[in-house]
Amino acid sequence: MNAISSFSRARRPAEPEPPPPPLSDDVAALIAASREHPERFAELFDRHYAEIRRYIDRRLGADAADDLAAEVFLVAFRKRSAFDPQQGTPRAWLYGIATRLVSRHRRDERRRYRALARLGDEPSGEGHAERVEAQVAASAVGARLGRALAGLSSGDRDVLLLVALADLTYPEIAQALGIKYGTVFSRLSRARRQLRQALGDINPLADGE
């Protein structure tokens, strides 16, 4: 009897897999869908890879940007089941992962800004503009901004650059860094004050600019 039952089960056609849910413009829903249909995560990658890579490029340079941007999405894919849309936006979640990966390269980042500061004393030559383009937001202030950014604490610099480079809101930055809203405000205020002092009361990162 057991043999007959086994044969019967073996001959029974396999039930078709349910079709994947339709594509959605809701990115949070897309992440949820990717838990059952991992291939859907590729759409999140397509939507946000370019801006995440650009953010890392501006902080660490092109040499690190490709590898770290790819790692951001690898980490996000592995942790997609833990994403909670009630806690914030997918975009802020990705920038939080990116910022934590950048934090492993603090020394490289400070060295990058010091190099930018030294560029202010070098004669311009062919390709000079391309070398300094996209170093930081408002790179026109050049050397002084490089020195100012290098002198910020890592926490203050993270908050400042998430505003300047990613255009995140205060609540999104709080989500990205896992800190309180008030801490975001105090760190940003302190960073802006230091920038104004370094740049002679010129603040290229003021609200509305």
C-alpha cells in the first residue's frame, strides 16, 4: 500500500508556483515582495544604485565607489527581511548602510579632504576641474572646505553630508544613522557653525541652498 501511495504521489503533476506579484511603484512594497521573490530586489538596485554610488564617490573617491556601492546592496539584500517601513523610507535605509560602510574608511576620507585642501595651492592644469569635480557639495570653495570637512568629527560629518549630498530630511537622517532627531539637529548645527567659521561666514550648505 505504501508503495502504491508513493507511486501515486510521484505521478501527480507538481503544482505550479504562484506568479510573482506585479511590479509596484511603492519601494517598501517592492522590498516586501523580494522576500518571496528575490529577483525583485534587482529593481531596487536599478532605482537607487547610481545615487548611492555617487554619494560614496563624493566621500571616498571613484576607486572605492564601485565596490562599496555593490556591497551596500548586498547587505541590503541579506537584511531585507528586517526592513520595517514603519521606521522610515527605503532610501534612508540604503544611505544608512552606505554611511556605515564609509565609516570603515574614515582615515581615507580625511586624507581625501586634506588632498582637496592642498589642491587650492596647486596651479591649475589640464583636467584639474575634472579631478576636483564632485569632491563635495559646493566644491567651489575648494581648499578651505576640504580643511573644514577634514576637521569635523565623524558623526558631524556624516549628518552634514547626508544633507548636502543625499538631500535627506532630519527624520530620514535619524533613521539612517540610528540616532535621535535632536541629535541630528545638534550635530548639523555644530557642523554648519564650524563650516561658517572656516569659510569666513559663507555657508554653502545652508537651508534652501
